[in-house]
Amino acid sequence: MPELPEVETIVRDLNSQLKNKKIIAIESRDKKVFGLAARPSRRALNKPIKAVRRRGKMIIIDLGVNYLLFHLKMTGQLVFKSKSAIIAGGHPLVGQGGKLPNKFTRVIFKFNQGGKLYFNDLRRFGWVRLVDKKGYSALTAHLGVEPLSRGFSPEFFKKFLSRKPNTTVKQALLDQRYLAGIGNIYADESLFAARLKPFRRVKTLKPAEINRLRLAITRILKSAIKRRGTSFSDYVDAGGETGNFVKYLKVYGRAGEKCKSCGGSVKKIKLGGRGTHWCSSCQK
């Protein structure tokens, strides 16, 4: 599933293509993904797009009064095609270079200045919602602080962790109610950068370690965005390119390989049902 850096990359690229355009038609091909009656759909039509934004792992098309929210989940993909551009983000199995629409296409948005945005999803776990401000608040109310916002302050981070003393530090970072957008990849990488074992209990962290972790999260996320995210077999960015942060991963996806810092072996364990990567020499 795309995490904060991958979604941020998609959002920035789509914003460059869709801002100020108007949606003139919507075709929903799958009510499970996007159940949309004719009348509600008019709330999205002929409204200038203010911006394409992100909240946590969600993609938001801001229509001013109403919002289109997208969640790619495991196999979702957004493809924008026009005469001058073809951009895609998400799962590559229904790639941007093929014929569209295809059997995986769930929703199609048509724009006034030409071009169409296709929401494709192989396994139909992703979704699209058209909501007003009240609905937007309801869908985002459970999300915590954005790790790259001013709200991610030393005071907030310390207070947040103090509420989860018996939780492992990795599981704390994955709690979207407190921190929005961090997933398995960047939790593992941030903990490695902070030299902290993922299974340590939060209550064992010293103030200096807490501060080190907060700074590591910010640094890792910014670096990943700069490199357009991390690409494995199931992710491409909005330019149809693979993000190259995978080249810089220290532990995630490297179980059994040599640690790039100490030469020891990268280990993998299950923690809260999640595969978790760490180095027993570098992380304490």
C-alpha cells in the first residue's frame, strides 16, 4: 500500500495536471468502489478544482464546497490521460501504457479541457467518495497529526508516546489516530535511522531517544518524497516511474542481507501481524 511519500508524489503530480480543470462527466462502473447516484454526482460537475491534496494516505480533489476522496489501498491506481500527458500512480498491473478503460477500471472522470482520470483497482479494496465538508470531516476525523506539519512538534510527539507506554514503538508509529501516513516501510526505516529496536516498549524510551526518533521520521519522509517514494513490484508514481528511494532502504525488504551500516545481518520478525525489519547491532 502506498504510504505518505508515495501518495504525496502522486498528489503533487496530479495537482499540476488537474488544478483549475472542471469535471464534466463521471462514469461509475462499480458501486462497491464508488456508489454514485445521478443527482449527487452533479455536486462534482463543472466546479473548478481548487487543488489536489493529501490527508494521511488519502488523495483529495478539492472542489471548494465538495471533495472527491480516493484511497488506493493495496491495488488501486489513478491514471490521467490527455493529449499532452499520461501520468499514473499506484499499482502497475493495469499500467498507464495499456488500453483504457479496461476490466479493472472502476470510475472515469472526464474534464472540460480534455483528458480523463481513471480509477482502476484489481482487487476492489480501494474506494472513491464524494462528500461535502461535513462528510469530509467525518472521513478524516480519525486521522492524527501529519508528520511533516508544524503540529509534529517535540511537545506533541512526547505527549503522543506517553499515551501508549506499553505499546511497542513501531506499533505506536503505525497508529493512524495519532500519526497519519506512516506505514510499514517508513516505520522500519525511521527506527533504524534513530537506532531503536522496533519492539521496545514506549515507556523504555529516554527523552533523547524520543527526540532522535522524531527527527529521524521527518528526515526519512522528506528524503523519500525527494526520491519519489519507494517502488516494489506493485507501485509506480504519477509519472509512471518507479520511485528510487528503494535504493536507499537500510532494512525494509532486506531480511537476511548485510546491514549497510555495520555489515551484520538484517533480521525480520512479526510484530503486531506486520513484517518488521531491523538490525540487532545498530538498533538498541
